[in-house]
Amino acid sequence: MSGHLRRRPGTRSSLGALCAGLGAATIALGVVLAFGVREEQRVAARAKVAAAAAAAEPIRHPAPIAPIQMEGVVVRAATKDWNKKLHKRPLKAGEPVPVLVTAYCLNGTTRRGRYVRPGIVAADRKLFPLSRYIELYAGEKYLGRFLIDDTGSMIRGAHIDVWVPTCREAKIFGRQHGTAMLLPRPEIQVVQAGGSK
């Protein structure tokens, strides 16, 4: 037997091409591993920093909520025992209620047969009557004045679902705790047509 390998007929033996292919694969694998390990290290470092910050920070108890003052209006937070005496009747105007605030992004019509649009919310009809307005706060942030125009199978009790145009916005909004206040109906003045001035 001789000291060198014999080549089988019909095969290519290009050592240069084989080495080039193995070298490219090794480089590609090295890049993937290097960047993947770095990203994992970054995530682990961020988690360690967050855990250390949480451990170093003393536990804070929430301060009592002071009334929110607006020009001509004072909004008071709901009482602590409000949930114990859950209302079986629609709310009175001006009565603050602690609510869970979420968002939804469905298209189509509301319970009242109107198209969904900005400025409407879904609520439980037993607590919040349809076609009425509410002032909505998420924590201390004022979200705005909304028309109760829709209901939902998952909307029960003190739960308000705000309509947003995209599902991405609804996911970002998440679940927030806040206060809702039913507004009084506007006083309507009836003017007879053709009457004297």
C-alpha cells in the first residue's frame, strides 16, 4: 500500500473548495453565536439591574387619593367600601366609581346600532345606562369624556372598555385601574317654532 489516498472514480477532490465552504460555515456560525450570546448577556444584565433596583427600593404604600380639582368641578375618589355594596341600580350623576379600564378595537356597530368611533366606551348596562356620558380617569390621568354606546359579553360590573382604532393601541393600553363618574343629562330647553321673540 502506498502512503497516499486513492481517489474513487467520478468524485471531485478539491481541497480548496472544501476548505472554503467549511471556513464560510464556521464564520457564519461564529457570528450567530457571538451576537446571540451578547444579546442573552444583555438581557441577563438588565434583569439583574432591575432586580437589584427593586430590592434596594423600599416598599411604598399608596398615598390616599386627594380630590382632583378642575375649574368649577371637584372629583372625589370612590369610597373604599364601594365594592362591598355593589350597586344593583344605575349610578347617580356625579357618583365616582372605581373601575377597571381596558380598550377594544372591534369594527362594526355598537349596541345602539351606530358605527364605532373615537369617544365611545362599552360598559355594563346595569351600572352605566346607555346614551349617557362619563368622565374617565386612569389613576390621576384624565382620559376624557366618553359616550356609553356599547356593551360586551365580558364587560360586567365596574368595567369600562374604551374603543381605540387599532388592536396594537388596545394591547399597549392594557388594563388600568381608574375612576368613572356619570355626568348628569344636559337640561333641554324646548323652544316652540314660530313663537314670538
